[in-house]
Amino acid sequence: MMSGTSEAPAWHSVALAELDRILQSRFLRESKQLCALLTHAVHETLAGREDGLKEYILGLQVFNRPPDYDPRNDAIVRVQASLLRKRLAEYYEHEGRNSALRIELPRGGYAVRFVEAKNAALDVPPAALPQTEDEPVQQLGRGRYWPALLTGVALGALLATTVALWLNRDRWPRKPASRALWGSIIDSKAETVVSFGVPLFFAGGNGFFVRDTSVNTIFENTGRIKHLFDAFGYTFRPQEDVYTGIGDAIGTHYVANWLQDHGVRTTVANSNYLGLSDIEDKNLVVVSSARFQTLLQQLKRPNLFPFDPGNDGPGSGFSVLSPLPGELPVYRPTGTVGVSTSYAVLSLWPGRQPNTRMLYLSGLETWSTQGAANYAIDQDRLTDLQRRIDQDPPDGPRGKKSPYFQVLIRVEGKNNRARASIYVTHRYLPTN
């Protein structure tokens, strides 16, 4: 093999240094899956093993799919590759805009391509690797010659810098965006179920559906529904799978994608079809408007911001059981035509088994539920929340500090669309 002074090892060092810069950039460092996919693709391409960069093999080696994994039914590789292409493009528009060498993932495959700053494509086939000391390989890719990038002191400086950056990568500044709310879920080996709420409807004839917001299970008082159907001459039938709020659906989609992007094995489920056995040994994230959290009622978790249906006339809201100075006893929606302010609660409880978690994201309306989901995955909001939690004393006015807590947020919207989610207050829950 050639010695370390030949061009091929220097070129490899440049490529690996660029890979490390990308992995440490703000566009990839929060995503374990994207980092794993890019790292695997770069090393396999440099080693000349492009034939192994196939969807099925990547599913097994990078995304830990079982041997019976079928890419036709599980698009994890295609989805993550598409996201990686977007993140690489964003990186080279910002932090990597001055890079001498670019790493790209062309569409239609999973082997990376190396491109000079002047947009001259450099493939990296096995021929690019050194063969013998007597026969240095000068040609790279399609007959192009790699220019003399580094010589003497410059080469030594680059290699020293690369090693230093690699050894100190864990010391690079990172936003503490998700430790309190998501840390246990992201670090967990358990599968995470993301569930969306589905309210109970009643069906009559000719496509006639009725929703009573005070009735969420067939075991509750259905007298008003029966009276209505008697008046129309219909026989009512409960329908548990005909509707979910748009905000609940969008929020579920956002959260599930965010979790997968952070390396969490995730499935999506209808909350009406989830029983306690379905969440054994699993994390659970529920994106559901406050009116139909039937699973929460079954689990009987502590709740310091309970839903207030407002049956006495003022409208629904979230109560604060022990308001602190400056806090309201109940937070209810307000607004004018087109512009609204509502509220949502994020609740983190222990799961059914040790080392698992349950996270409920719940708004007073479906659009404020989406606002809760937006807050839960927003980098700046999570950083702000982490700062507040870090500043709390061990036993203060918000309760004895614990890994479990609830956060009340204000959701501002326009035309029933969440526009901003803003912290209001939080409380700690008992550890037991």
C-alpha cells in the first residue's frame, strides 16, 4: 500500500473531515438516524462497496430492521434518504458553503458522491484507492485528476485539526433542547407508540352523524343522543373510527416523524383501539384534544391542570389546582373573528413499565392540540423549557422536582390554525 504521503490517503482525510463537520452541524447532530445513514454511506463508498448500499441491506444494517423486513411495506430507508438529501442541501447553503469538498447523495441510489467546490463531480470507485507503492493511482472517477490540495505543513495542519475536532466532538456546544421532555424516550430502547385521539360519533341513516362533546364512550349517558335520534326516527349506532381532528392528525404526523428522525422506533395507532396490553414495555405519546382522552381516564395519572368542560356556561378550559401569584385559576380560550387564543397541556408521566414514559399533548381544540405538538418538537421552545427546569430549586413553589411534570402553554392561532405556542407555567408531578 502507499504511504501516508500519497494523494489518496490525503484525499480520504479530506472526505472524512468533511463528513465529521456535517455530523457536528446543526442540520444533522440532533438526528441519530441521519448521522448513521450518512456515515455508513460515506465509509462504504470510500471502501468501494457501493453494491452493498441497497435499500434492504441499509434497513438491516443502519435502521435495525428484522430479517423479514420488506421495503415495500416499510419506507424507512427511502424516507430518511430523502430527508438526508434536504439536510445536506441546507448544510451547504449555510455552514458548509465554503467547503472545498462536498458530499452529496444523488437521487436514485444510496452511494454518496464527492464534488469539488467548482462543482466538478468526483466519483469514488475502488480505483480511487491506492494499490501499491510503485503504482500510485492518480485518476479519480471519470478521468479527472485530484489537484494537489495540501502539501507539507498544510497537510499536517489539516490532519491535526481533524483529529482534534474528532476527539473533542462531544464538547462542541449543543442546544439542550430535549433532555427533560424527550431524553428518556429518545434514549430508551423501547418502541414508542404515537396515538391520535378519535372522538365518539353516533350514526343514523342517510349519512347522518352526531357528536355530543360530553360523551366519549358508549358507557356514558347517551340520553341526549337517543332523544335526538328518536325525534328523527333513526336508530343510533356508535361509530369510533369515522373522524379525528385535523390538528390531532397533523400533530401526530409531526411528532412521529420527529421521533423517527431522532432514532426512535415508532408506530402510529388509533387511541380507541389501544388497551393497556398494547403499551406494555413501550413508550406512549398521545396527541389528542382534551375532550376525548379516554385512555388517560383509564390510567388515572395525576393531573394538576385538569380539563374543565365549562358546563356552567363559561366554556371549556384548563384549571390550575394551586395557582401561583400571577396565575389564573382557569385558562379559557379568547379571541375575535379569525384570531384566537387557546391553551394546551403537555404531561409527562411514568409509563406502564420501568424506564418507559407516557407523554400527552392535549389542547382545548384540535388546532391548539397541533400547537402543543409544535411546541413539543420546536428547538427554541424546548431550549427555553429546559432552561426553566434547570433553574427550578429541588423543592420550590412548582413542586418537588421530579422527572415527571406538566406544562401549560398558550396557543395563538388565526382561522383555526396554530401560529405560535408560548410557555405559561409548569408543575412537577410525584415520582411514584
